[in-house]
Amino acid sequence: MQNEKQLQTEEFEREPVPASHWKGWKSFLAMYAGEHAAGTEFVIGPLFLTAGVSAFDLIVGLLIGNFLAVLSWRFLTAELATKYRLTLYFQLEKICGKNLVTLYNLANGVLFCFLAGSMITVSATAVGIPFNMEMPKLTDTMPNGITWVLIVLILGGLFTFIAAKGFQTVTKAANVMSPIIVTGFLVAGISALGQLDVKNFSDFWNIWGEGSEPFPGQIKYTFWHVVIWSWFCNAAMHIGMSDLSVFRYAKSPNAGWTTAAGMYVGHYMAWIAAALLYAAYLKTPEAVAILAQGNAPSVAPGPLAYNAIGVFGILTVILAGWTTANPTIYRSGLAFQAIMPKASTFWVTVVAGSLATIAGLFPAFAMKLLDFVAVYGFILAPVGAIIVFEHYFADRVGMIRNYAEHSGSTFNMAVLLAWVLSGGLFFYLSQSQGIFLSFLTFPAWLGCGLLYLLLSKGLQKQS
């Protein structure tokens, strides 16, 4: 019991992180490089190809979209994190009230579990190669055999153990694994260039060329799809303020620039490298035959990396999934811990990891990753606007900061109405007008923030 209590205290779930525990930029550099040069990049890169992107759309679109994401982390997330040094969940509790933030924390924790589960799925495709395991297809949703189930359970247990040891252990794991993962992506991409017989930049560009028709079951991605999706694929973490929980340990907001390591090593180099692996696979007789039948060839990361660089490819995929699952499970554990503040962070993280492992059994979360990430960002990001708009505009509109803490309220109705009305309106527009959901993430975020200010001013006057 003493060890559990000590673990809970050292994570500073309900108090500002003291200066004695602040960390330099190097800790965040390794963590972001490891988290975003991830196993899921082996899925996302190929999925861009299945969406029929052109060379310009992919190469230039990712350059711009990832830069916008870095700016969001640096000037919003890290700025506020180093000012208040609280977890997202405790910060929201002060604003929203205990009962309302419980609903948000539950949604946040569960969605993070699903995301972590997709990382476990990715690593499992690598571990299964020596066992000649049947790989999940692009259209698979359910587990495809006992071997798959056993591998996912073992990996999930291992990933959960590391995450449950706390922030220090998560960053140490990233420090060790990140260089291996980055090297693996780079070597795999170079190997794929050889398989594609690329001899100059023109050959490289022509891999995508002017684009193509999307594969069966996929939608066509344009330049703006790539820019906006790459900006908001981590919307919950930056404009959604989830990474307040990470950057509260930073010595200064300049640590936010370290996210560029994740964006340009992971979301740029790694996505393109993974797309090259898939492009090489599409030229094989097996893939040609599958396409001829009107089906999309599998994007299972393990075999793609193994075909390019052998055993080192298997290792890269396993570690890439691991370093992304670790902080994702850690964030999920903090969300659940905020619901049960008297519980040990260690054990709620174990619960989170267990849910992530169960999710990992179902390949759909990884195979439909572009769609899932868009939905999860759209749901969670607008709540971050509550924190941002209160920080910058509360005094200007004459509203009370941290209203729930000030008034003793357990349910701030202004927050719920702003979140539901803004999200509901823009989700309806997406569904009724066929608008790409990521296009509406930022409008929903702005709408939530503006509605919160207006509703708060009115409701606070009545109380």
C-alpha cells in the first residue's frame, strides 16, 4: 500500500508539479519522437495510398499540416501547461465541476484506450510473423484466431506494466527505443525505394504522381484532406489540451517545439516511408491478384516491414507500437484516476491498459485508423477550447474563472451546452452534407469556446 500511495503522490494528479520535478526539453524530444514515430505510422502511410493521394498532396500537404500541429502544441498546449502545471483532468474539474468532468474523463479515457489498442494491434502483426499467423485484412473487424488473441494479450500486458510505472518509466522507455524506431523507418523506406527502382527525385514523385482512384471502401483524399487531417489527427492532444498532463513537467513552454520531432520524423518521414513499403507491396503478384478481385490488399505493418528489412523490421514495428501505447495508456489512466481520485494511479492505469488490450483484439481500430482518429479528435478537441478561451478571454467578458471551484458547483451547465451544441451542429453538417469530419474539427472547437463565453456570462449572472 505504501508503494502505491507513493506512486500516486509522485504523479501530482491534483496539485501543480513542483519545480524539483520539472524536466528539460530532451525528455520531451525523445518521448514525442518515440510516440509519433509509431506503429500506427505503418498503417497511416499505406492508408494515404489507398485514398488515392497525389505526390503534391502528400508531400507538401503533410509539410504544412504537421507545422500547424507543432504551432498548436507550442503556443496553446505548452503555454498553458507551464502556467498552471495541472493535469487536463484537474484543470477541467475546477472549471466544469466534479460530475461533469467525470463524463468527459470517461469519454477521454475510453477513446485513448481504443487508440492504444490499435498500437497493440500493430505490434501484434509483427510478433505473429514467426508463427505464420494470418494477418488482419483492411476490412477485418473481429479477431481471426487463437494465435492472434494470445499475442495481443501478452503484448497488452507488457505495455500496460510499463505505462503503470508512471511518467518517469514512460520517458525512459522512449529514450531507449526511439533511436531504434527512427532508424528502422528510415532503413525500411530506403529499402522500399530500391524495390521500386527509384533512381532520382522524378521516380520518387511518380510513385504517387497525379493520384489515383481510392481503393474499395476508401474516400478520395485531396491536398486539403491531407493538410487538415495531419493537423488535427492529434487534435485531442494539442488544441484539446490533453497534453497539459505531459507538458506540466516542462521547464518552459519552449519544450512544445520538441513535438516537431514527432511530426517530422514520425508524421512526415515515417508516413512516407510506410507508404513506400505499401507501394512496393502493391507491385507483388499477390497484391495485384487481390486488386484484380476488387479488394484492397492488407496494410498489416509487420509483414510490410519484414519484407523490407527482415527481422529488424519486426523489431521496429514492435517497439513503435510499444512507445506509442505507453504514453497513451498513461494518459488514459490519468483520466480514469481523475474519476476515482482516491484510487492508485498504478491500478487505474492497469485498468486502462486492460481495456486497451481488449480493444487491440479487434483489428477494426487499426484498419480504420484514419476515420477513428478523425472522430476521436472531433469529440475531444472542443473541450480544450473551454480552457483556452477562459484563460485568454475570461477577464475581458467579465466571467468568473474556475467557476465550479469558486461556486462549489459540481456541474457547470455552460460547459455541457457549449460542448454538445457545437459538436452536435457540426457533426450534423458532416453527416447531412457529406463534409469530411476533420474539416469541421476547428470550427467545432471555435464554436465551443465562443458558446462557453456567452453561456457562462449569462448563467453566472443568474446564480
